[in-house]
Amino acid sequence: MNLEVNLAGIKMKNPVTVASGTFGYGREYSELIDISKLGAIVTKGTSLKPKAGNKPPRVYETTAGMLNSIGLQNPGVEYFAQNDLPFLRKFDTKIIVNACGSTQEEYVELCKILNTLDIDGVELNLSCPNVKAGCMAFGTTYEGVKQITSSVRKVLDKPLIVKLTPNVTNIQEPAKGAEDAGADAISLINTLLGMSIDINTRRPHLANNMGGLSGPAIKPVGVRMVYQAHNAVKIPILGLGGIVTGNDVIEYMLAGATAISIGTGNFISPDTSIKAIEQIEEYMRKNKIEDINEIIGKVQMN
């Protein structure tokens, strides 16, 4: 059986990656699982300069999901290059760095640095708040996505994956914006904007009031958006949102994803991604599938 997939020029031994923000830089999980078995690791969101993140409480568990408002806390790209990247390079897996920023200029400067590092690709996080546009996410419009992707494309030779926000009316427009600007792939969905209130204090559970909803609760939205994006663009899709089993992976791939990322599932059980790979193999044996690429986009609509 062949599980190898090609995501934007990144040849992965299998379609399973771990989602940004849920796996850190791999150190903690490496003590619990063999991370060399993963197709790739998508790092924690990394910015040009260190970020302290939001004040706590920053995480709250909801029905079939989780709200978070971490605020992209990270040590910055210089620290990553000197300390985390050498550690990650010890493992036989692809390394994709999630890049975040608060201005277009920050994204460009960050990607100039990432272009010099020994990494396999960049995931451009366009769900970040744009401080020059009232903190609206960069990735909500065709033009907004096209503009920032184009500026990054000029300084980045490595495979570029543009991560799109699901908090839009029509996901196909931002997806087209990424493709038209030269992105090699898109990833979706990022978290859905959500809120939870403590009925006793009458205050939101998160200090930042609202946060990103992830986990199994959002999977149907993710599958729908991947399907819609797959029918709008020709570039590959990295699908994510609520994936916790191999069957979830297959569902996303049938909708059009070439590879997937497991996020909140890592918090449920550290070996979720490894089990998902095993479950994919079981599915392929049971259904006599020799090449996992055969199922990409092969959903049969009613």
C-alpha cells in the first residue's frame, strides 16, 4: 500500500500532520510517541519577534470541542532557528513552520528569514488579526489574501501553504485569492470564533471573552469547506478541523484534502495521530485500496 502524498512539493510518507498550536515544537510529544512516523509536523505559530500571548484563562473545554485564546504565544523565529529547529531535524519527518504576524511587513520579514532555514515549507497563518485594519483577520477577502500571499511569495522560494480562516461567508473566494497569488497549497479550516459564559459569574470563561473553537464539534464545517475549496482551486489542500480518527482523515480526503492535520485530538490522547495512520492502513486493506491518492476528492454527491 502506498500512503505517500505530495503536498505542494512536500513529499510526505503519509497524509497525517499535526496542527499548529497543538504540538508545540515536538519536544513534549517526542517523549510519548515516535514523531518520525508522522508525515510532517506543523510547528506552533512563529512570529518575527517573541510574543507573550493573552492573559489567562486562555483555554476552556466545551461540548465536543475546546475554546482557546492563547494569542500566538511563541519565542520568536530567532529562538526557533537556534533551539527548536536543530531538535526537530533529528527526526525523519517533514517540518512546516506556521508563520504569523500582525502586519504585512512582519509576514514578509519573517518569511525572508524562514527562506534561509532548513525547513520543508511554510504555512502562512492568515487568521491572525491585522492591526492596520481594525484587527480583522487578514484572510477574510479575495483581495486581502491575494495581496499578502503575493508579497510573501516574492521572498519565499519554499513551498507556501496559506492557512485560511473559516469565519467568512464564502470560503471559495479567499481560496482563489491564495491560488491566484502563487500559493502552492491552502490549509483549512482554522478555528471558528466562539464564546462561552459562566452562568454564575455572568462573565465569559475566557479572559479575552472570545476564542477559537476547535475539536470534533467543527468537523462537519471543515469537511464542507474543504469540499467547496477543492471545487474552486486546483492546488492541494491540507484539511483540518475536528479530526481524531483514521475515518475522519478518509472523510476529509474524499472531500478533497491531499493531507490532513490533527489538532485538538492531540490533547485528547497524545498518540491520536499515530493511531490515525494505523486506522488509515486498516481502511485501505479492508477496501482494497493500493494508493491513498486514489480517494482524494472522490466523494460521490447525492
